[in-house]
Amino acid sequence: MSDPQTVYEWFARSAAIFGQDCVALEVDEEHLTYDDLRDLAERLAARLVAVNGGDAPRRVGLLAGRSVTAYAGYLAILRTGAAVVPLNPGHPPARTADIVKAAGLDMALADAAGAGAADPGTPLLVIGPEELAALRAGPLPEPAHRAVDPDDVAYIIFTSGSTGTPKGVPILHRNLAAYLGHVATRYDVGPGSRLSQTFDLTFDGSVHDLFVAWASGGTLVVPRRSQLMSPVKTINDQRLTHWFSVPSLITFASRLGTLKPGAMPTLRWSVFGGEPLHRAAAEEWQAAAPGSTLEVLYGPTELTVSCTAYRLPRSAADWPDTANGTLPIGTAYPTLDLLLLDENGRPADTGELCVRGPQRFPGYLEPANNAGRFLPFGHGEPVPTATATGTTAATETATATGTTAATAPPTPYWYRTGDRATMHDGHLVHLGRTDHQVKIRGHRIELGEIEAMLREQPGVRDAVVLAVQAPDGEPELKAAVSGDDCAPRRLYSALGDRLPPYMLPSRIAVLDQLPLNPNGKIDRHALLAELGRGH
């Protein structure tokens, strides 16, 4: 039997097989079987269509958190044939408004918490506990949706943008189908498997959680946000068999003193991604979950969740030693091609990582963001020099049902990840960024976005934001500004109105002038030393 070609079909196939026999979703005290979740998604889909005037919407915002509405709503939006645009109730209203405008939403679906967090400025359907109960009690409606093509957009994730505006990354159904075709069978998921859901829906790691679970009859278990700060207790209390998170949650568990040998006996798989996994942290986790297989995933949002993987040998004695102490990010998935380019744009053993294949997105929602992100060459063609890269004449557009993505090169073109990597015994090792993008506890952050917002504030002449190692070994953001009347408290307040908490610097230093190097450019190394001294 061939794999489904659209995202909802992956879930619907499992619902047809497992029905009332398996639980698909656990949120607090709510346990929904596959039949229950499918029926609720169908009812929500009908409501969405009704609120949209009887027509299936094109793009729907999902302003919801860790609730039944959030997960049933995700499926419902897909069921209508629309693209899901996750919106985080915890983000500042101004940022949500920017995303709503950029995405061109027809409407939004919110749970009770989302409805109280922000006015998205678009028609809003609020489904709280009372509305859910009423939906379940009513008759099951006829399916209300438009036909979905593999080239339609399944979801749009907004990542940090260097210009101060979030970048929309549309992922097609065919991109996610290619991803699931590889990973859905990779982790031995089936009835009785209990998979964690640690990521917010605005983080594309959540897509892995949802559909790896639902592709094979597993149960998606959704911890409360507070429970994520105690990973070991959560894993044991919820009897999890599969865990997927950013590595920084290992640090939280270690600080609590809970990563004792054998502390997590139910775990069979432990997967980490979103930031480098350091060997010492992995060793501590492995000892606490001796029956668990550890794997590292790597991939930018533009390549559909992850594109490489490294499965650690069972014995830590067989783990590789790397120059930076991080574990490898492994090798490419079978359908993808990888390429490393040096500073001159030539293939090398160390350089910028470029990827092509069916998981590659079709281009940013704003076409201007495509500049410099693609390499215009295919199989058998000479690799261009760096001066020849960055623009393309070819276009590829998903035109069906109005869910059009931005123009971009066709599939043979490579996506430039902006990540540096090197080969180590046949596996890739991540070396950091080629630009000023960083990851803080799994969140991808363009430092330029924060800098741009600081420069917009009255009195600020210049601003630099850096990732500095905190006393606990984790990276944290610090900023330096220069100008007249730069009051840190006022700057914090201005940033807090527009940025989520993970993008706020822990310190804003006011300097008479930012240090310059002999070339007249801002000396980031000198700033790093200065900011690193003030914890």
C-alpha cells in the first residue's frame, strides 16, 4: 500500500484502522480515541467552513496552545483543505498581528487561552470547553472541504527574520509526505506507543510529534508547560515510550538531580534536535534511560523538520569524539542530497551545508527573502563560484486552491542552510552558523531582528545582539547599544511588546561607542568578551 500524499490522509488512514481501539490524544484528563479525534476534527472543519461563509478557507490561523482544540483544530484546518498557520498565545499581540498580516489569513481558530491573548484582526472562531462539548453532542456533519493537491501548502511556520519581520516558511503536502515516508516507520511506533509533545505548534518539531504518532496508531501525550521543566517526572508519570525535545531539557533534568541511572525505565526512544547535543549531556541521559535508543535530528524549517539523523551506538564507548564536543548530526535521508561548499563556493569536506530533494520548501512567503538562499545548478552541472549563487530565474509555484507559496527554484536546486558542517568518519558534525543566526533552547533566532527593533527605539544609534555562554553553559542573548538617552528599562519594555520571551536579551549594556575593528566594522569579538564578563 502506497503512502498517503496529503497530511490529513496520514491521520485518516490510522483512524480507519485503529478506530476505537487506540487512544490518539491525551491532554490532561482528556483521552480521545482515533474515532473520537477524527469525529471532532470533522465537526470543527464544518464550523470553520460555516464561519467562512460556507466556503472552505485558504489559510487559517491556529491561536491555541496545549488543548484539545489545538490538536483537533490542526486536523480540522487540514480537513477543510486550508493551510495551518500556528500562532502562539504567549507571543506579544503585535507579533501575532504581523504574522496574520503576512500570512493573509481568512480566519483564525482559538481555544479559550488564545482568545484571551490577542485579537488577531481576522474573523475568529473560539472553541473552548463548552463549545467542544456542544460540538460533540451535535450530529456528525457531512464532510466540508476542498480537494487537496500534494502541491498545496500544508502549514506555514514563521521564523525569525533578519530585517525585523518574521519570515513565512510554507511547507507543501508533498514535502511533509516525503518526510513522513521516511520517519513514520523509523521509531517502531504502534498501538501502545506513547509519544511526547514537548514543542509549541509554532515550532516545526511539533509536526514530527503529531504525525509520527498518528501515522502508526500511537498516542500523542501532551504535557502541561510546567511539566516540561521536570522531564524525568513527566516521562515516568505519563509512562512515555518516545521522547523528542531540544537538548536543553536535559540540562533542566540534570539541575534537578533527577537523571539518576535507570531513572526512566519506560523510554524506548530518545530523540533530540533543534540545537547541538553535547556528548556529556547525552551520556547522562543514556544512563538514566538505559533501554532507550538515542538519536540526533538536524534540519532547518525550510527542509521540513529534519533532513539528517545520527543514531548513537548503544555503548557510549563507541560514540565518536568531535572537536567541539557535540555529537554528529549524521547522514542525509535517502531521498535527499547534501553538499558542503567552502568560502569560494567549491565542494569541500568543511563548509556551508546545502540540501536538495523532495523535502525542500518551495520558497519563502515573501519572495524577496529567497535572495541568496538557493544554488542554481543541478546534477552533472559544474558547481558555481560564490559570486554566481543566490539568484534564480526558474520559478516553482503551488497554485492550487489559492494556497500559493512564493516563487522559488525547481527541486534540483539546493537550499543553502547557512549552517557550517564538516565530515567526521562519514558523518556530518555541525560547526555553527555562517551568519548571525543562533538557536536558544531550540528556537531559531535572527540576531538582526532584535538589533533592528533596538535601532528603531528613540535615542539608539546602533545595536548589536550576541549569544553569550551563561554560567550554566547554555547560550543566552545579550545586547549592546550606543546613542543618546538609551535607558535599558525602556528598551526592555519596547522589545517585550513585540518579541516573545525567548528573544529578549538578558542584559542590555549601554556603551558610549561600540568597538570597531581595523576595517571600521563593529568588532563582535571585542563585544563578546565585554558582554561575557557581565553575568
